Amino acid sequence: MRSTRTRNTRRMAVAAVATGLLAGGITAGTPDVFTTDKPTDMVSNAAAEQLHKQSRAKGQTCSTGALKIKNKKFVKTVYEWPDNPGAQDSIPGPGKRIFEYKIEISNKVSATFGMTYQQITAGLGFEVANTRTVTDRVEIELPEKAQYRVRAGMIYKQYTFDVFEERGFLNWYGDYLVCQSDLHPTWVKKGTATAQNPWMETYRRTKAPKRRAHQLPASTHRILEPTR
């Protein structure tokens, strides 16, 4: 009886192996397939491609994110005459008159090229993003007997400056690819911008044109006949 059970057990095992072979569940091959832990060709190719990408990326130039201002240069003075009611008035002459006004003064910059206003302010030495309102009064001389238009304005000093960025090289630190600064950094120009710095307030007076009586052209004149 014992030998019979053993033979039956062996038959069941052989049948199970045969079934697995037919179903494709067991792959036939050399004993090395089952005993080694070497990567498959697909894994090896992927690893080689990754190493190739890493070696190719390493050493390429990149931006470290560092920016600086160079070549600040004064260009010209710019006059601005606001057209709002508080910045102008109609005053009769002659004589000395008090001109009261209110104007808005703004520090301006045309472009930042990635820099903050604080960085540009530090690089130029004056504010580039500041707006304020000035209210004041001044005594002016109107020489003739006429109606004058008096205006308040602002004189700005305009500057140009260049923005440069630092270029580095890519390098691997473990699993991270970072942009590393060079021992002797290379700075590349990103662009040129302008900035205006308020300098002083100014005023001007102009005679208002005299008003003339309105007359129709002769060709449009006609006599109205009395109604009957």
C-alpha cells in the first residue's frame, strides 16, 4: 500500500509539470536561468541609456540663477507734465500769484530680466518701483495782463543698465543633477533696460489764447423774413 501511494504521488507530480508546460507557466531553459540574478537584456539596455544620458548632461552649460547689473549710464533728463486737474490751473496776471498743485511722482524701470525690484534698486542706487503724491505751493510771477495756464511737472534723470546672468555647468551629485558655479564664472548679457529717477519739480506758464466772438461764414448768413 505504501508503494502504491508513492507511485500515485509521482504520477500526480509529473502530470502537474506537464500541465504547466502546456499552459506556458513554466519556461524551459538552462539551469543558469533559475540560479543567476544577472539583469535581463532590457534592464541592461535601460541602465546603459541612463548612464549615457547622465554622461551627456554632465558638463553642459546652465544658468546658476545669479544675476547682476553692469554698465549703469546716465542718458538724459526727461520732463513729464501731468495733465490731471491738480497739476495745473488758470491764473490771471500780472503780478505774483500763489500756485497750488498736486502731482504723482513715479520711479520707473522698463524691464527686469528676472531681477527683483529690490535687486535693481541695490544695483542702481535708487528706487525703481515707488509711487507717491506730492502736494505743494509756489509763488510765481505773471508778467502781463493776461490769463495764464500754469502747470507743475517733474524732471527725471534717465539711466540705462545691462543685466547679466552667471553661467555654470551641470554636474551630478548622487541622484541629483545641479547647476554648479565655475571657479572663474562666466557672465552672459540678458538685455538692456532703462530706469527713471525723480530729480526735481518744475513749473511753466503759457498764455491762454484769447477768446474771439464766434461768427458764421458769410455764405451761411441769411435774413429771417417776418412770419405772416
